[in-house]
Amino acid sequence: DTGVSQNPRHKITKRGQNVTFRCDPISEHNRLYWYRQTLGQGPEFLTYFQNEAQLEKSRLLSDRFSAERPKGSFSTLEIQRTEQGDSAMYLCASSPPRTGALKTQYFGPGTRLLVL
Amino acid sequence: LAKTTQPISMDSYEGQEVNITCSHNNIATNDYITWYQQFPSQGPRFIIQGYKTKVTNEVASLFIPADRKSSTLSLPRVSLSDTAVYYCLVGPPGGGADGLTFGKGTHLIIQP
């Protein structure tokens, strides 16, 4: 399977704990995005990487959230001191360089986080 | 990014053609129109993208009038497995640095 993969698929944690999610984008996709989706809503943009550089962060990304993409391949999203309001589906997407006929984002299956 | 308006929900039956219309009155010259499909507990899946006139692929057609202020996603001969949420997005084709802007989408329910 050469699609975007995310791990873990599900995570249950207690309030105050730290969690880390991983995203492996499609090979050679230099652009990587993180989104958060709550029940009944569409995905909301969190942050964007072009290669290893984090070029954009939404104001939704509080200082408890940090994302990295150290070698321009996989990415991690860490949430420190989790709160119940952090419970959501966290989606990762990747897209190719801005060449070619079709320019779109390919999403992974998501990591569903439940904070108790 | 241009705001989109689409119906909250739609119902149809197997074998019917379903048309979902999206309004985007403030679409910019460089914006593309992209539709995504999302099943429960899965990430959105790209369906189709267009800039103007008509685009067709193996799963859907996208109709865009000359003024580009609206678009219609057409799903031919739907089946139960087409029950999903469909999102209409307007903006840079790959999302750009600000990512994709999703609304609440249209919840399409297909009945037998």
C-alpha cells in the first residue's frame, strides 16, 4: 500500500498525559499537512510542512501542540498535557510538488484520540 | 479562501443519479473546485477537481458554469456504498500553505 499511513489508529489517554502521532506520507510527496476533525465537522487545518520546514501553523495549534518533520519524510504530532477538548480525529495529508496535472492532497486514515 | 455553501444532507436511492450543488460566489480567479468524499472513521478521499466547464472521471462528473459561482457534483447510478459525506472546496488546487478549508459537507444517504 503506497498511501498515507498513520499510527496509531486509535489512542486513549488520560487528561494531562502526552501523546505522539506519526504520519508517513506518500513517497516523494514534499508537502505534508495535519488536520483535526471533530464529530460532525469537516477537517480543520493545523499545520503545513514543505520538506522539513514548517511553513504555516493555524491558531488552533496551541503551544501544547508541536509537529516535526525532521528529514522531510515522516512527521510527528505531539500533544502535551492533553485536555478532554483535544479528543478528535487527527488527519495527515500529503501532496506532490507543484508540478503535474493533478494537484491535490491525499489523506491518511487518521488517528482517533480520546482523552478521558 | 472562498466560502462554500452546500446542502447539509440529501437522500436518494440505489441506481439513481445524484447531483450535489455547491455555491461559491466569491471564488477567485486562481481557485480550483475540488470535491472530497469521506466515510466514517476514514480520511477524506479525493473525487474530482476542475477549473471550468465539465470534468469527468471514472466515478463522477463536475459541472462548472461560466461564472464559476457554483458547481455540481454528479454521481451516476449511486449504490449503498456511496453513502458518505461530500465536501466541496474552493481554493488553490493543492491547498497551498493554508491547507484545505472544509465546510460541514453534504451527508448523502443512499437507500435500497
